[in-house]
Amino acid sequence: MTVIEKAERARGASKVLASLSPEQRAKGLLFMADELEAGRLHILDANQEDLENADKAGITGPMRRRLALSETKIGMMAQALRQIGLLQDNLGKIVQMISRPNGLTIKKVRVPFGAIGVIYESRPNVTADAAGLCIKSGNAVILRGGTEALKTNTAIVAKLRTGLEKAGITPECIQYIDNPDRSEALTMMRLRGLIDVLIPRGGAGLIKATLENASIPVIETGTGNCHIYVDAAADREMARSIAMNAKLSNPAVCNAMETLLVHEGIAEALLPGLAQDLTDKGVEIRGCPRSREIVPYIEPATEEDWQEEYLDLVLAIKVVSGLDEAIEHIATYGTAHSEAIITADPDVAAKFTRAVDAAAVYVNASTRFTDGGEFGFGAEIGISTQKLHARGPMGINELTTYKYVIEGTGQVRQ
Amino acid sequence: MTVIEKAERARGASKVLASLSPEQRAKGLLFMADELEAGRLHILDANQEDLENADKAGITGPMRRRLALSETKIGMMAQALRQIGLLQDNLGKIVQMISRPNGLTIKKVRVPFGAIGVIYESRPNVTADAAGLCIKSGNAVILRGGTEALKTNTAIVAKLRTGLEKAGITPECIQYIDNPDRSEALTMMRLRGLIDVLIPRGGAGLIKATLENASIPVIETGTGNCHIYVDAAADREMARSIAMNAKLSNPAVCNAMETLLVHEGIAEALLPGLAQDLTDKGVEIRGCPRSREIVPYIEPATEEDWQEEYLDLVLAIKVVSGLDEAIEHIATYGTAHSEAIITADPDVAAKFTRAVDAAAVYVNASTRFTDGGEFGFGAEIGISTQKLHARGPMGINELTTYKYVIEGTGQVRQ
């Protein structure tokens, strides 16, 4: 079946899905979870095939690890679906009500988008997560995962579709583009009228290709060149603890700290101990000349270091003259993801949060909290780094839009 | 100056603009209005040049009329700016507040986009309206109007910039792309990191070109193939009055009715009189075979008639077997702009409003109300027909986004 035919089926199914009750959609999620668990051996077989192909292709390290499933991982995927099923369903709710002098009542009502496209890489759990979030929010979904996970993803989707069907919901709500040809992905990016929103989830290359080629609305996700600025008025122990957490708790993710900016008034007191602690944990530090005067064993940082999202145990450090230089550095190199200041001075904090243009701006907390679960959204389909529609973690509410329903008694416009 | 340099200046200025108080921005709007009025003779001179070039180019009819300014029209533009200045300023307001178990406070705060691009055609009043709405909502604006209005738009922008300057706001907040070369518009559509949102406002060709070429986020506006469905349970006089209003009050605009769908149970009672009334007002009617059995002088409608946005004194009429056929017709040919049902049956109305996927769905009212002013937004930069970010009339609130400001006391992620 072509990608257009799949998108047409998704579009048709989306109309049915949107008309279901919240209970029916929640039931769909539970049945999807049950089928995923019941079919785990089948999924693991498929995963084994993908892994063998990966080995032949010389795929190793983190990429192979992300691809590999286990019974435990499948159980976690099912559990995530059940949790999504329990989230509060806001479809059909009136967001705002306007009463006009001419007697018209204008209701702004929350509705699904219709059909959402998701293009993603390697990690097969995204298949279940994305499908679950879309179904819960009343949207049909057209998935296109990485070629290296094709058999695994196809097996997962088959189970999810069976689950929907057993719950009395048309399985056409979930479509998977199983043709690995890149032209299918390109076609998908241009299906105006069939796909309402496209969400790329993956590395910088995927995001860029989507933005370049798509003619349907895209939500940009992911790249996080995140900074923490330690102000002169910071609590040193708090600064140390937050910096360690933001760099070390999961260096491979987009909300990890990549550059530490330190006020010159606190640099000599903070940096020697912090650099030692980080180095002890295996972090390679690259610093500006002033930071290297304080900690001589730091490697020199180049222009590329300020730009790079390491996603690894590497950290850039820069000593700045104060808040203005920190704000300017973030404006130049930041990716509008997550930025933090550590300070005990509320005026400095207020200036930082006003001036820094990012999805999430923190005062005295780790950038690692930019996450749907940590925000209380339950789960997320990605972290938006654009400003249109949604910023930061996108949960089920961010996968909806609204329409105006206007009730009159025969009003005409003068 | 190149379009990139202008966008960079706008970007820089946007940071200053966002930091101003609501009173300062409101003052900017008042001064922009004053300068526009004070400079009216200069603007009219420039407009005269554009009109002479239009005459040489053989531009006549509605297009020439839209281009022509007068002292009265300039006064109305100034008045519109003053009204925008008085609108409630919601920047910095907390949209939502989340308290997390770990003690983090997450505030969702309304902020400007930054820099907004607006590409538009002919009507010079859009220059002042768009600039006013952007400045009021804290955004710098990069304008690119039609070549035929170049001198007029340049003159208007000069006055608006002077107004900003006199109000103590950097005039770089308003930029105008005065190079008529199409490559400048294309460059503008791809300025990632400099322009946050692009709003095309004009005919179908402009919208399509923008969607095809832009790599920055676009809000699609404008095309309105709007339907009114008269149910069997409709009040006939109400149906007649609304249909006349939706077709005749301003046929050239996107919220005018283009196709009338009539339930077969009311067609014989409604159509003869209504067709006569419309014909008396100069409307050309094209109908389906069943409508032509009832009103023999109606011209036959072709497939193109169901697709076309006439924007003129032309109306397509189709007799349908009931609600389902009406919903299906709208799903096939509608542009997700404004759709209406006339019925006294609340169950039928509820089914229609649920099933029809459009920015504005009306019960017993004219589609002509889809308008920022009529919705109480004060003014609008356009009518969105896409689902991402904003649907329907976009006022100053729709020209803003949000950021999360998270306050902690040293929290780190487990």
C-alpha cells in the first residue's frame, strides 16, 4: 500500500476516533498494552532479525543498545500505554466561552488534529509511545521509524492494531510506513490535507531534512544545547549539585547541560572543586582561557565547543563578566530548549528568566526536568524547540487543537 | 540593505520591544497613528505614483480600488492603530501554574514570538494593521507587500517607524522588504533563527508559494470555500435571511458563502423564493440536477463549482439527502474555514458541529461572523485555516507563544 493510501485510511479512521467517548479511547489503550505483552515473543523474534541485520551492518554501541528489546522493555512499553490511557481526556472541553453583544455564543472547543505523522529513529519504544499518545488524544497516526528497526516496529504496530480492533476501534487509526525507501518519507512530508502535523523525533539530520522538505506543518523537536549560568550570588553547593546532575544523570539526552557559564566573581571559588568532581566522573572539560587560568588541566575550548550538543561526557566551561554576557552567550549559541541560572538574588533571576528565550528557563534547578513526566503531563511525544503551537514537553494536550462553535438565533452580519 | 540584515535588525529590536512595559507599547501604537495622520499628504503622493504605475500596467477594477488610498482611508488606518493600542496586553501573564511534588513551581508565561514575517498583497492598510498588531503583541515585524503598492507601503512604514521613534521605541521593530525581486521573498521564507513565524495574507497563489518554499513555520490563512447547510428542520425565513447575508454582505471576502446545501425535505419550499431573491440581487446560481428541477432557470453546476472559492456574486446550490451527505460534501470540498447549519433541531446541530472539521462551525448564524472584530478580538492579522497554533481569526493573543519558567530551590533529577 502506498503512503498516500495509508494516509487516506488514517484520515478516514481519525473521524471515527474523534467521535468515540473518552472511555472507548482509554479502553483502546489498555487493549493495545495487553496485546503488546501477549505478543512479546513475536516482537522479540522480529527484534532478533533486526539485531542480526544490525550486526551484519556493523552497528554497535549505543545505537545497537537502543535497538535491542527485552521482555522487560516490552513490559515497560505496555505499562506506559496503560498510564497514557489513564490521563485526563480533555477532548470536547470548552477552553473559552465568549458571549457577544449580538447574542452569539462563541465556544472554543478542544478537538484532535486529525492525523499526525511521526518520523523517528531507532528506539522501538517510540512506536508504542507515539501511537498511544496520538490515539489517546483522538488522532490517527502515521508512523515512519528507522530502517534498522523495521521488523521490530512492524511487529509492534501489528499488536497495537490488534489491540485497537479488540477494543472495537478501527485499526486503521495506526499506520506504519514499512517501505524503507526514502521517497516514501519525502512523500509523507508533503501530504497536505491528509496529515495535519508532522513531528520528527531524532537526530539533527532528521530534523533538518524534515524542515527542508516538508510542506505540511512541522513541530521541530529535540536539539538541546543547554546552559547553566552560575551567578556571583549562587549557593556554591547548590551550583555544584545541579551542574553534576545536569551533566551526569543522562548525558545522552537533549536536556543535559552542554556548557557551564560561571560569573567571574565565583569562578575561583567554584571551579577547582567542581572541575575535579566532574573529571572524577569521567567528564572531559573544555574551557575558555580564564577558566584554564583557574583550572590548568582543562583543555582549551574552540568556537565549535560553544555550538556543539555533545550528548556525551564532555562539558564546555566559560567564565563570564556577568549576567549580560551570559544572556548574550545563550542567545548566540542556545537552541531555545532549556536554560538555567543558579542565584540567590531574585532580581538577577527575574532578569534572566525575562531575557532568555527558551522553552524552559530554570532558576535554581537542573535542566534535566524538561520532560513530560517531570512536568506532570504523564508522557510526551517530544520536546518542541520551536515557538509555534507548543514549546517544551508535548503531552496529549499539545496534540490537540481547537475549533470555534458559534451558536446563534438567526444572526446576520451588518 | 539585504533581507537578512533587516531580519537581524528586527531580531535585535524584538528583544528590546519584549522588555518594554504594556504602557510603552500602547504609547508606540498611539504615536504610530499620529504620524500616519500627520504624514497623510506624503502617503497620498506615494500612492498617486503607485496608481499611475498601475494605470500604465493596465491594472483596473477591484485591484486598483484596493490600492487607492484617501485621507479618509488613512484616517481609518490610524483609528485602527489606536484601537489596537487599547486592547488588553497579556504579555508576561501566567497562563498556567503547576506545582510539582518535588517543590518545583512551573509557570507557563505568555511571551511574544520574537520576529514575525508578513507577506501580503495590494491593500496598503494591511501594512499599518499588521505592524500595529505585531508591535502591540511585543513582536518585531518584517513586512513584504505587493510590488504594485511599493511606494505607498514604503511611505506608510516610514511614518510608522517615526511614530515608534518618537515614542522612544527603536524603529528597527518594523522592517519593510522594498526590493521587488522575488528572490528576496524566497530568502525571507527560509530565515530560520531570524523569523519565528511567517504569515502569508493574500490569494491562493501566494499562500501556495509560501507553503511550498518556506522552511520557517507558516500559518496558512485565507481560503474560504464556506458552506451553509439548511436542514429539514430549519426555520425557512431564518435560512433565507442568513443565506442572503452570507452571500451578499461582502461576496469578495473569505467568510462569504460559496455553496448552499439544502435538505431535500425543505428544498421545494425554500429554493424558489430564495433563488428569486438572490437572482434579483444579481447573484448567478449554479445548481445540481435536483435543484434545477425545482428552479429551472438555474445554470448546471460542474465539479469545479463545488471546489471554487468564487469571491463573487456566484453561488452553487446542491440538494442533499440529509445531514450525512452535507457533512460528507463539506469534508470533501471545504477549506476548514467557516461552515454553518440552519436547523431548529439541537441533536442535528450537535452532530453537525461535532463532525464538521473547520475553524468556525456555526449553528443558526451567518458565516460572515468569522472575523477578529466580530469575535471580540479587536482586530486580526488573518484567518488561520490550519490547525497548528491558531485556528480562525488571529488577534494579538494568537501572535504570542509561551515559555515555561521553573523555580526551584536546588532540585536535581533522580
